Amino acid sequence: MSVVTRQAIILAASGLMFSVLILVISRQRKLSFRFIVGWLFLGLSIMLSAVFVYGVIPLSDALGLTPATLGLAAGVLIPVGIAVELSVTASRQQNQIRHLVEELALLDDRLSELEKQKSGTPP
């Protein structure tokens, strides 16, 4: 068995194990649906990369890189992309929390005013 074939088998098995792990975590309801889909897409991509492992050499030659460097670049860019996406999500949630806290403060102020009016105390 050639080295490239072994690499393809390892990639396919790794992608499958990763996908199974994501499914186990999702059944425990530890991830939201949006993230489950994203991680399963990554696992599927890892499995499908086993099919394209033979195309890495011509691609790396065309880019003037070694196959290992091309794999390393992909291995670095994927987590960076995930980190950016998670940062966007965290920023959006932070804005939503700030908005909710501001609304809660306004409602609390209105409720205090209504209670004062009801008890007959001037504001």
C-alpha cells in the first residue's frame, strides 16, 4: 500500500471519527443546530479530502509549495476561519445582551414610576 493511499485512509477515518464525535455531542444537546451543521460539514470535508489527496501534489506544484506546506496552510486557515466565525457570533450575542439589559433597565424604571404613582407618592 502506497503512502498516499494510507494518508487517504487515515483522512477518511479521521473525518468519520470526528463526525461521529459531533453526533454524540449533539445527542447530549451540548451544541446548537447551527454549530452541529458547521462541524459536520467540516467532518465531511475531511472525509472528502481523502478523495482529493492525489490532487494535492499537482496543486502544490502549481502553487510552488510542497504538499506538506499546502496541508499545513489548510490546517492553519480552517481553525482561523472558525475562530473568526465564533468571534462574529460572540460579538452579535454581546450586542443582543447589551440591548436586553438596556430594555430591562428602562422597563424597571417605568415599573418603579408606576408603583410610585399607584401608592400616591409624587415622583
